Amino acid sequence: VSERPLALVTGASSGIGKEFARLLARGEVLAPHDLILVARDRARLEEVAEAASKAGVRAQVMVADLADEAGLEAVASRLASRDDSPVDLLINNAGFGVNGSFADLSQAEVVNQIRVNALAVAVLSHAALQQMKARRTGAILNVSSVAGFFPAPHSAVYAATKAFVTELTESVSIEARDFGVYVGCLAPGFTRTDFQRRAGVPTRSIPSILWAEAQSVARAGLLAVKTGRTLEVPGVPYKAAVVGGRVVPPPVLRWAARIVTERL
Ligand SMILES: NC(=O)c1ccc[n+]([C@@H]2O[C@H](COP(=O)([O-])OP(=O)(O)OC[C@H]3O[C@@H](n4cnc5c(N)ncnc54)[C@H](OP(=O)(O)O)[C@@H]3O)[C@@H](O)[C@H]2O)c1
């Protein structure tokens, strides 16, 4: 039996999730963690697991499609399990976007974004929190997005799912503090991963100052867990945008959102 704490990371096959796995395996920011790595792409997950094993921790691959009811249930049961070794840290990182006008998305694109980005985060947080509440220890980090703070034409469903994640996390964090469990939210801005290519988001006109590396974003998330910060928005421009967005009147935000979208 391993003495190390155990982390379950969703979306660990790529981008920010892969960096979470790497940092946790190497014991950077937090102590070294054994890992359960969740995503759909087995081959990519196995590569991440192999790298983690080389760093000296145990890493297990769990292939699951979080848009699928059975896939979600399998991960939720593992998190809720009282027989297997309990998960100490859950990182709900899996997510995707589909660029396009809401009316032009297929029904599956609408529904699957909600399933993976919002429903899975709620169900998995709930499963983990019950077990953590009973043990009065544990941590949950949910990855939302700066997009969730603003109107986002052409990413309406995506932004709405991320707003859901941020709000859910904010509320649950207050409840969970009473039983000694950390619940927090990492809300990144543009990060260099597969995300934009998969979403079909045009990126040519996004200035380089707005881009972050996946590793520094993951590091900021783990630092939030370590220090108990409930909402972490990495990068000065995005911190300023989120604070500014709270005082700017909604009609001005909608006007700005239209201008930004036209320029992308
Ligand atoms: N990159 C950005 O600019 C940015 C900005 C703000 C927030 N975020 C958020 O950061 C998180 C990580 O994204 P990323 O940038 O690292 O993008 P990414 O490189 O595309 O990684 C997304 C991860 O989610 C997994 N995933 C997607 N659909 C899934 C499904 N149905 N079931 C299980 N796993 C699924 C993918 O694995 P498989 O394909 O193997 O299933 C992959 O591991 C997401 O929640 C995203 O919304 C990203």
C-alpha cells in the first residue's frame, strides 16, 4: 500500500491536465501524488502514466468518456468508493469548446459540452465530496475559464458551462470549509494546448501577452490548492479583466464582447 496521497485528474491526456499529472508525480508545488488519469484516449493516457511512473509514483489509467452516462458513472463510483483507497485530490479538468453561433451548433454539440464541462464536474465533485466529508479531509479543484465571467458570442454554451463551474465551486467551497475540505476553482485565459484547435477558435489575432503555457497554469492551480485560495485567475491581464468585468455595466460588456468577437 502506498503512503502517498492519491489524485484523480480528468482530461489528463493532454494540455493542462497532462501538466497537472506531471507536477503531481514529481512533487512540485504539492507533495508527490499517486495518480488516476481519466480521459478517452488510452494511448495518450498511458504515455502520461509512464512518465509519472518514471518519476516514482503509481499511475493508473481510467479510460472514460465523460459525455457518456456509463463513463461518468464509472468515475463517480471510483470517487465515492469506500473500499478502494480514497481519492485525496480531485481535479475536474476535462473540458472542450465548440466555436460557432449557438443556432448553428448541432444538438449533440450543445448537449455534450454541458455534459462534460458542467454535469460531469457537478457529479464528480458530489461523489468525491461525500467521501471527503466523511473523512474530513480532501481537496477538489475545478477548472473553469475566464470565458465564464463574460458574454461570449460564438462560445455561448462553453462560457455558460464555465460560469456554472465557477458558481458551483464558490458556493460549495463555503460549505466544505466547515468540514475541512478545500474546494476551489482555476479560471485560466488563453492557454497553449490543443483546446483552440479542437474548438475551431481562430487564434491569429490574439496578442501574445494574453497566452499562457499549460505548465504555468497548472502550477497556479496547484498553488491555489496549497494555499487554500478559492478562485485563481492566472495572469495579470485576466485578473484585471475579471475584477473590471464586475463593475462594468452589462450593456457595455455585451458591446465589448461583440467588438472582440468580430476581430477574432
Ligand atoms: N486552453 C485554453 O485556452 C483554456 C482556457 C480556459 C480554460 N480551459 C479549460 O482547461 C481545461 C483543459 O483544457 P486544455 O486547454 O488542456 O485542452 P486540451 O489539451 O484539449 O485537453 C482537454 C482534455 O479534456 C479531455 N476530454 C475532452 N472531452 C472529454 C470527454 N468527453 N471525456 C473525457 N475527457 C475528455 C481530453 O481528453 P481525450 O480527448 O483523451 O478524452 C483532454 O485530456 C478544460 O476544462 C478547458 O475548458 C482551457
